[in-house]
Amino acid sequence: MTARAISTRWNVVIRAGWPRQLVLLGVAWFACLWIYQDDARAMVSIWWSSSSYGHCLLIPLIIAWLVQQRAAELKLLTPMPWWPGLLWIAAGGLAWLLGDAASLALARHAGLILMLQGAVLTALGPAVSRGLAFPLAYAFFLVPFGEEFVPVLQMVTAHISMFILGLSGIPAYLSGVFISTPTGYFEVAEACSGAKFLIAMAAYAALVCNLCFKSWPRRLIFLLMSLAIAVLANGIRAFGTIYVAHLTSSDFAVGFDHVVYGWVFFAVVLALVMAAGWPLFDRRADEPFFDPDKLRTGPGEPSRSVVAIPLLLALLALPSSWSATMAAASEPVPDQITLPEVPGWTQVDYRPAYPWEPRFAGADHQLLGRYRNAKGREADLAIAVFARQEEGRELVGFGQGAVDPDSKWAWSSPVQVPHGGHGERIVAPGPVTRHVASYYSIGGTITGSSAGVKLQTLKARLLGRDQRAVAILISAEERDKQPASAAIQAFLHDLGPLRRLADQSAGRK
């Protein structure tokens, strides 16, 4: 390309208004990341510290590369302010506000990405944004998501392993996520659920769909095939670990699993996915990603950028300001709380068969005690009180509740408990089995549902209502001739209304 041609193309870019609109975009992005810097830092911290989201560190580089691949076509478009883009920013702000009110990090992080995307729409206009449609959509993989599927994936992996064990002739017994064989006792733990594999595969498959396909049906087929292979492959990996342990030892199998799965298995599965999808590829490597002639619009009006800046900043600042105002409306909890007297039950020394204590990080008060009745049944009562919930100190969330991720306890399976509580069976080395019934109180409403907790928390924080929250956990160890479920049911019957205990603990009159 000659110097004159380069100069001519640059002049086209200048006349098209790119520098002015990129400055507006830069101001919007800087303001957004500064206002929501806590969430931005939290996302980066998760990428860096969690092996499930290590691939997210590559997503910004991939997005930059995707934009560079479209640079020649983008230069032929005219960027211009676009008022409907403010609606996208408003949607992102609402998502962040709802996530902040419900103490739901996923919604806050998604809201931040939506606001950054909305800034692109507002600053560069519909034509450029359509040209950048996939890079903008791919930004959603910056949001750490997928941990919500871990319990389901644990069960799926366990059942796939059991099916293959049956085909191999190895006798096995499944209890929740625990598999017993003649040579060992194996847990399909959270790390073995395949969630990190599935999340990374989703990001990889979406990228391949854009680079190698034009047909939407083919893209959908490849994406679903990739996810199915990831789930099946993880089940085969879990079976392989158990099979190697059956032939050798559990210690050797664990080391073998880490080496093979970490360095070889993932690469092999990716190769299989690409080999399976190769016959479906229908896009040439040198083919443009979009036709600028179909997206080209008229020049923008420079004066609109001046008006757009204060509107952008106002929309970006509104959710954070509202959240801070509502947070100031929270009420204090008592300086001290005590375990209740329960008719027919006596408090005794807490001596569990295996040390157990629920985790409620950031709670203002936390108590744990053991009760025994005349029939010799024993039940444990745990109470946690929060003046208000926020990130890192909440009733429900990763690491909060009956199973402390830093302990030896592991979730096994759900169980039925009275009064609509959240019931779960957990297991510790021994094995020691414990049933736990969890109940939560937000603003006087009792629920055992995690979704119910989030909804009530959202209403309280969004509308400035009573934000005090209480967790009540009744649990019992499984013993010979002393079923845990019977002890929990008897204790709940004699304890009386859960709302009364929650209101007393929170200091409500």
C-alpha cells in the first residue's frame, strides 16, 4: 500500500469521527470501571485465583484479537452516538442493582459487562456495534459463572461412572455422590464435577462457532455436541480414576488423575471435538466477518457526543448511589444472643462424632449447641445473625452454610425435612453421616429456598426494608437405632415457631 493510499484511508477514518467517538467510549469505560471497581477487582481476583476461571484471563486478549480481525471492515463504517444504547446501559445498571440487592455476584458482574457493552452501543452506534456483535457477546465469558451447576454435574458424573463400572464388571454402590467399590470409597467432589471443564469448553466452542461456521444450525449442533462430549468425557475420567485405583491403589489413582486430566485429557477431548466438527465447517479462513455495505450509516452529529457524556455518567452512577442510600437504612441487631430453652430438651456438651460447624462468614453473631431429650435423641442447633447482607457476608452463597469448604465434610445428597426447609445429607471421614435442615429468615419471612432468600433479600435492600437476616440450622448425626431425621423432626416439633426464634435472635419486637 502506497503512502498516499495510507494517508487517504486515515483521512477517511478522521472524517468518519472515530477519534471523537473513541474518546467518548474511553471516558464511559473509565467511569464505569471506576464506579464499580470493587466488582471489577473481584472478577479479576476470581480469574486469577480459581482454576475454574483461569481461562477468563485470556478472554480480553481474544476479544482484542477478534476486533483486530474486523478492523478493515470497521474502518469503512461511520461511528455515531446512538440514544437507544443508553437503554442497554440502564438494563445493565438494573441488573447490577438487583444483584447487589440480592447479594448475587453473578448478576452484578453481568450488569457490569452489560454497562460496558451499552457504552459501545451509545458511543459508536448501531452499525459499528453490529459489526462488533460477536466480540461484544463474547465478553459475557468474562463473567464467572457455572458454579451453580456443580451439584447437578456431580450427580451426572457419578451416574455415568456407575454405568461404566457396571459394564466393566466392577461391583459398586452409589450413595449420593459417593461410590463404594471392593477396593475403595470414592467421592465425586466439587473439583471432580467437571464444571471447570464444561465452562472452558463452552467458551472454546463459542469461539470456534464464530470462526469456523456461518450456518446457525451448524453452530448450534457443534456447541451442543461440544458440551455433551465435555460432560461424557468427565464421567469417563471419573470412571478411569476408580478403575486405576481398582488395579493399583487409591494414592496412585489420585496422582494419575491429576497428571492425565490436567495435561493430557483436556487436550485429547479438544482434539476429538475439533475432529468431530471438522466436516461441518463452512466458513473460509479469509472470509470477512461482515459486509460493511449492509451496515453503513450516515455520519453522526458531533454535538450529540457532548450531550451523551453527562447522560452516560448519570446512568452509570445511579445504581451505585441508590444501593448506598438503601444500605444506610439497615437496623442493628442485639449486642448478644443466646440459645433458646426448648421444652423437653436439655442443653449438653457439644461432642460430635466428627467436628462440625456451619460456615457463615461475616455473621454478626453465630451460636452452636447440642440438645438431648428423655429418649436419648440428640440434635444440634446453629444460629447465625446478620444485620445486613453484602458480598462476603450472606446467608446463602458459595462456601456458606452446612458444608465448610475448608473442612473434611462433603455434601452427599438432598433429604426431605419438615416445614419446607432445605435438607441435605453430609458426610465426613469415618464415615460419619449428618442430616441438616436449614431455615432462613429475611424481614420476618421463613424460607428454606436459596432462591427465596435472594428474593427476600432483594426486596428488603431494594426498597429499604428490614434487612436483618437469620439462619437456623437443626442437624443430627445418623446413629444406630437413632435416625437423624427422627431427631430433627422431634426437635423442630418442640422448638416451636421458627419465626419466633428468628425474630428474637434478630432483635425484632
